[in-house]
Amino acid sequence: MIVAMKADALQAEIKAVIDRISNHDLNALPLPGGERTAIGIASAIPPDMRSDLTSLLESMPGVDHVTQVTRTYKRASREFHPGDTLITVKGVTIGGNEVIVAAGPCAIESREQLFSAAEVVKACGGKMLRGGAFKPRTSPYAFQGLGIEGLKMLKEAGEATGLVTATEVMDQHELDAVVEHADIIQIGARNMQNYPLLIAVGKTNRPVILKRGPSATIDEWLLAAEYILAQGNQDVILCERGVHPLERGHTRYTLDLSAVPVARFLSHLPVIVDPSHACGNWRYVSAMSKAAVAAGADGLLMEIHPDPAHALCDGAQSLKLDAFSELITQLRGVAAAVGRGISTPPLPA
Ligand code: PEP
Ligand code: MN
């Protein structure tokens, strides 16, 4: 439910509405707008209370009208927050006109591997360096990541290049270390519905990339975002990374590109796309990256590796550094065609 105040409503009238909502044990969320204030009710309102509460609030001084919010998520919804959310980290804004390129290895394997990827990301105009230190592997015998040592390398690479850094947290016990070493916390697809973890990252002051679970509907994804937002952390970046496929063998998942305009319509949060995990094969990453930018993605999250054939994780879907560089140049035209900017290397004279 949203209570729209009149444009000339007094502060005391706004406060009275908030108090009245709170007296019903409901959570009132002031939403200051350009012309007038609205007050959202972020809790679920018992059905038998709805009509009486609507009449009561509509009778209060300064109230213009009351509308019902149809979505189960509130803070993530455009109904509550019509304007786009912009998230700025180290001078880089996600969710604005510029499409942000984030890239790096699936797993941090060594200082040399990470730094050679980081230098190419930087040289190509990329803004963010990704790299996993704690890896969610399907097999318990597969390389699980360098842990804290990897986080230290990521921090060092971020400081050396000025790139924003992002890394996955899998467990609450690792959260302090991740917050200490990285600029952005990634919640992986497997953990999209790990509610204690979402609550814990919601209590931090770091932006969160929230991957969509491969079997999650868009509403479930936005409700997962709501868990983070409800704890006070407003900086959530939604990331589509492919859903469980009909296809078997040629691609790892199916990139649900329609999720981009749908999530942008339903929510004010930035939406980025990870074509690497969706495709599972470097050969298709370039085409799907271009398609993602054309579909309105606010950014791309890509896996790149100096030597994919010897990667310890996800080599098959990692672009070689020169292929990445070529792709970034090609993305310039796609971004321009949809009225977006993208930071790429200068065109040859
Ligand atoms: C990753 O980004 O390295 C990763 C494990 O991705 P996802 O959670 O989308 O599988
Ligand atoms: Mn990976």
C-alpha cells in the first residue's frame, strides 16, 4: 500500500500518517519525491485490515489518496521507487547511461593470472574486476579457490589498477573477510535463496551483485533482493546468468534475456548479464553479450583468462584476453544503437 500525500502536506501531517501506520505494527517507509512525499507500507497487511486502514488513512489531513501495491516485493518494486537506482562505487556508476563491463577469471589462481586479466580489463575500458576466491564447485574434489590468499590478490589488483572489485561470498563466516578485501559482494546463483546469507549481506554497506538462481522465477529473484533491501542495504545489482535449459549439451544454461526488460520494468535496481555462465562456451559469449546490451542490460559480467585451456575453473566459457578486447570494441556500436554509452579503448585514428 502506498499513501500519496498532497503536494502541500505539512511535515506534521506526514509524521502523523507514519505514526498511525506504525501503531498498527506495520513498517512505514517514507518515499520523498520531487513534488510530494509518499509513504509506503513495507509489511504484509492482513487482508481483513486493508479496507479499514485505507479509509482511515484517506481521512487523515494531508493525504491525497491510497493505492494498493500489487507486488509481494516492496522495496525492490518500481511502484515504491519509480526512478532508477544508481549505485556508485569508487567513482563508477552502475545503473546510469553507461554500460559497465566487469570481467576477470572465474577463480583467482595466482597473482600473475589475476594481474594479466586485470590489466586487460583496465586497458579495454572495463570498470570492474571479478575473481572468485571461494568457489561453489559441483564436485567436492574440484579446485575450491584460494580463499583468503585470493582475496588479498584481488584487493592488491584493485588497488594497482583502480578497478572496482567483485567476489563471491558463499558463507556468512567469510563475509567479514570479503567486505574487507572487495568493493562488491557477489551472491552466486546457488545461494540466491540462502536467506540467512542475504540478511547478512543486507547488513553490510557493500553493494551486492545478486545472481538469479537457475530455477528461480523473476518474482523469486526480486524477493531475494527484497531480503537484502529490507536490512537497509539499498545497493543491489540484479544479475541474469541463465536458467535451467531445455537444451542439453550445446549451452550450459539458457540466457533468459527477456528477464532484462522484465526486471527493469518491475524494479528500479540495475540489471546486469553474465553471458559466460549462461553459455558455458566462449564461442557464444560475444553474441550474447551484444544481445544483452541491446536488451537494455546495465552491465556485463564476463569470465576471461590468459590461458583458458589451463584454467582451474570454467576455462571452456572464458574468453581469451584478445577476444575480450575485440568484443569490447564491438560493443561500442551496440551500446550507441540503444542510446547507451560504454567505456572502450579509443578508436584508432
Ligand atoms: C561465478 O560467477 O563464478 C559463478 C559461480 O557464477 P554462478 O553463481 O552464476 O554460477
Ligand atoms: Mn565461473
